[in-house]
Amino acid sequence: MPVLVMKFGGTSVATLDRIRRAAKRVGVEVSKGYDVIVIVSAMSGKTNELVGWVNETSPLYDAREYDAVVSSGENVTAGLMALTLQEMDIPARSWQGWQVPVKTTSAHSSARIEEIPSANITAKFAEGMKVAVVAGFQGVSPEGRITTLGRGGSDTTAVAFAAAFEAVRCDIYTDVDGVYTTDPRVSAKARKLDKIAFEEMLELASLGAKVLQTRSVELAMRYKVKLRVLSSFEEQSDEAGTLVCAEEEIMESNVVSGVAFSRDEAKMTLVSVADRPGIAAAIFTALSEGGVNVDMIVQNISEEGRTDMTWSCPVDQIKRAEKAMDDAKTAGTINFNEVIADMDVAKVSVVGIGMRSHTGVAAKMFQVLSNEGINIKVITTSEIKISVLIDRKYMELAVQALHDAFELDKVA
């Protein structure tokens, strides 16, 4: 039988009633002739509760025991989903990560999937099981310990299973009914996309769109797994939701497909650093070793052998960045006057595969922001995206203005 993967997030399985609703959706797919692999998250709020218990019990916790505790939320959901399906006379069985097994690295709380052998579940399908309910977010290390994949890991689990079992599709059920041109809470004109290319979705996810976890999109793109984002709370049709697929499957699209934004950005500037070969490597090696995720980078004009280096990073990593720079200065690898952090900024980006073959997107974006009196602090580009750093108070205005200017409320 063809295999279909269905993933249900925490809000989709938050209560027993919602688990029953999700189980009915699974039953519909079983009736179509699919063998179904269901990936479940912990019930909404449960993982945060478990993390809180760990921190309260042991602030300097053993990462192996942390994973043992926080992975238990998915185990509960998987068992309840399997029981619900059995009550509907659908042959179902729950699977924990180690039973599959989902083989991962040993990096507890941020493990990466290395292999998912299909033999065990395939054998059970052959024996008459119709649904394998798998606890998402978890796996097993080479040492035989439970591991977790980090926040959003259930999305990654689902895509990895779809790749391993050559599934016809991977359906991600969440609390939104698809991928929009921007956040509908910011722009009332936001439009749901029927299809979006992997590369566009990857950019949007990495730039602040919360619909899909970045690692899951990377995995889907690598293995050509068709993803469909759907709502758990609305009636479905075969055309429901948004299909994330290869660029070739999209007949025509707007030059710009979406506007993404991130409020939690900071702009940091290293003032008066020596302008010499290797200085950039020294700065960003220190930041990398300090666990700082750098995004935008600008080096200012050099004067008298000194320059300023500016970069953006998440707000919650400012202290790490400051410590990394201070440590590097103490060690003598970098010489500078001061580090300035500006936390009152936001990143706004336009994304679209159509930008490859159309000119003038950057000019139009910058003119729109100029017309609204919005000053650009930092700019960065790729083949299919342009991002700017602006004052945070102008973020919503910028998103709305760009959405209107590129006519994203209209179908191509």
C-alpha cells in the first residue's frame, strides 16, 4: 500500500476531543487505501511543563535525563492516539523513537537524525497494521539513550519518515490553514498560497515565519518530499492547505511570494577595530564559538587603518556576543574600542523565486520604505530574498506597505 505521513502538532492534540478529531482525519486517509504513519507532538503546553520540572529539580541538569523527561510528552500522545484509533476499529500501534528505531547523533536536546530503518514498521504493515503512531521529536543515540531533536523536532521527524518510507506526501496539521503571503495578524490582505517552492519556504521559515521548522523544510527539499500544511480545525478537501513542492511544479507565481519579519533582532557594532587581513575571520570565529547565530554583516569604510563591523543576531544572544568579543580582546586576537548593541530593531524580508528573472525588486522595496519615511540600517540579499534591518516601531508599517506594493493579495 502507498504510505502517507500525517503530523499533528501540539494544538491539534491538546485535548482528548482534539485527538479524536485528528484520529477521524487519519481514518479518512486509511479508507482511501493508505498505510498511514502518524507523527504526534506532546499535548499543547506539556513540553514546557516538563522542561520547567527539570529546571526546578536540577538547574545544572544531566542532558541525558533531560531528554528522558521531556520526550515523555510525545509518548503519552502516541499512546492515546493509538487507543483512539483502536476504538474506531482501525488497527493501530504506538511507537517510541527507540522502537522504530530513529537513529540519531548523541547531541542531547539537539540531536540530528542519521537513519530511520523501515523494516520494523513495514513488517507490521504487512501483518495488517494500518496506522503506526510515532512519537515525534525523539530518537535513540548510538549509546542507546533517548535523544530529542530540539524545538520543532516533530516536523523534522515527519519529513524524515516521509523520506525513509518514500511516502506519497507528508501532511503537517497545525493551527493555521496554510502558508500565507505574510502574517494575517499584521496585514489583513494576507493571502493563503496554494503552492510554494521549497526554497521560498526555507527562506520564509528562516526569516521568521513560524509555520514550518527550518530543518524540516531543508530535509524535504533534499529528499523531494511533498509537504502540505493544513489546519486541524477546518474541513478538508484534496486542494486544502498549502503544498510545499519543487519549483518546477509551480506553473506561475508572483515575483515576490511573501513578506517575512522578525521582531527579535539586535544590531551589534564593533567600533574601531583594526582593518587588517583576517580580522573578519577572528571576529566571526569568536562569535561562532560563543554560540552566536549571526545573520546580516556590514563592514564600514576604513579610515586610518580602523573600521567598524556591524552584524545582526537574535536579541537573546547579545550577552553571548559581548562576552565573545570581550574574551577575544582579552586574548589579544581582536582590538576594538567598544561594542554597541541596538535592541530596538526588526528584520523585514521579501522572498520570491521570481526575483531570479526579474530586475528592480530591490529598487522597488527601497523606494516603498523611503516613501513611508523608514530608514534602512542594514541590507542583505540572496538570489531569492532581500532583507533589511529597520527601527522596530516601523515593522508593521513596512510589512503592510511592501505587501501592497508587490500586490501579494492578488493571484499571479
